[in-house]
Amino acid sequence: MSPTPEDLPVLETLPLRPLDVPEGGAARIDAHVPVADLVLGGQEYDCAPPAPAMRIDASRSIGGGWYFRLRGACDLHGPCWRCLGEATVPLVLDASEMDDPGADDPQMRSLYLRNDVLRVAEWARDVVAESIPPTILCREDCAGLCPQCGVDLNTESCACAPPPPDNRWAALAELAERLRAQEE
């Protein structure tokens, strides 16, 4: 009978020797892995749950190297990039690492494996950081804040005049006007 998510251990590091994985063999480890908070643009973001359930696959190569895969999911919570309201972004985590001690290429060495101990929590935090979408929004159609008065345009409108046009775009505006005139 496999353990339920509540029964999984919390795992920050994974010592590899006790796994006793022979060359060509593999092991599967299911655990809760704590993910440290992130700071992006001076704003704090955290994962929910703080230690999501993850699956770690560890395979041993014939030459004594390792291949690791980390999979799981969490929700990233923090301020919206447009209105500063609360935003929640679901993240699907799936990453792999390789460590080949005999390789000359530094890309074949894992930054998370030191002295036969896999730093799973460090790796999970980096995987979360790499999984963040290009923008974090409270909702897809977030209107943001008024750049003049700061009112949240999602909840109320403001009486500010529209900003004056940017002179740097004047040449393109003239070109667009000439093209419209030619079409008519």
C-alpha cells in the first residue's frame, strides 16, 4: 500500500548512499519538499503548500553517475504585477539533473549534488523560479493601477485625463494617417 500525501516525509536533502542503488538501477522517492520564499522585483512570493508533495526519481548510470528527475505542483502566491492585489499562479514542476563525475563538461555536473547528498530543497526552489510565467497577474484581464492617481482600475474608475501622446511615436502616427488616407 503506497503512502498517502499526508504520510510523506519532509525532505530537504537526499543522501544517496542509503538508497543503495546499483549501477543501472533506479529509486523513486515521494516526499514533501520545502520551497523557500522568492523575492521578485522586491516583492515576496511563496508556494502553497510550503512543502508540496514531489516525486524524485534517481537513476544510477553504469559509469557511476546519476540522473535525477523532480516532479510536483504548487501554487505561487504574491502580488499581481499590474494592480498589486493578491495573485495565485498554479505551477507544474518537472525538471531533471544529471551528474557525471567523469565528464569534462561542467554542464554534466549537478550543482545540487555534493558529497553524495542531493540538495532537494535548493533544487525545488530553483525549479519553482524557472517555472514562473512571464507575468504574474491576479486575473488575465487585470486593468492595473492608474499611473497618475494610483486607483485600482479593476474596482473603480478614475477621473484622470488620458496621458498626452508620446512624441517619439509621432512619425508612426503620421504614417498610419497617410496609409488610411490612401486606402480611402
